[in-house]
Amino acid sequence: MATLDYSMTLKYALLWIGIGGFLAGAFIGSIAWYNSRKPAGWEDAETPDWVPKIGPDATDPADSNRQS
């Protein structure tokens, strides 16, 4: 009866979990950075279009379509 060796499968699974975690952390960190108060010298920096607005100053795109 042949024995199953999962050591390579485990190594690759942990590698991909690590890479995915790094990418997710970088993406979420970028969103947090662009939506936070900027340090000195960065106050006038523009936020990229791909960063969603979060927090109390975020505007809802649906609000611009409503008529008061």
C-alpha cells in the first residue's frame, strides 16, 4: 500500500496563504492610508480613483441622484 506524502502540498498551501495575506494587507493598508489624515507634506496629495471613500466624510454616489 502506497503512503501519501502531503509535505509539498502543505508547503505550497502555506506559501499561497502567505502571498495572499501579504497582498490583502497591502491593499487594505493602501485604502487605510489614503483615507487617513496625511502626514506633513502629503496634505494636498490626491487620492487615486480606485480607493473607496470610507468614514464620516464619505459621500454616497446614490445621494447625488436624489432630488430634495
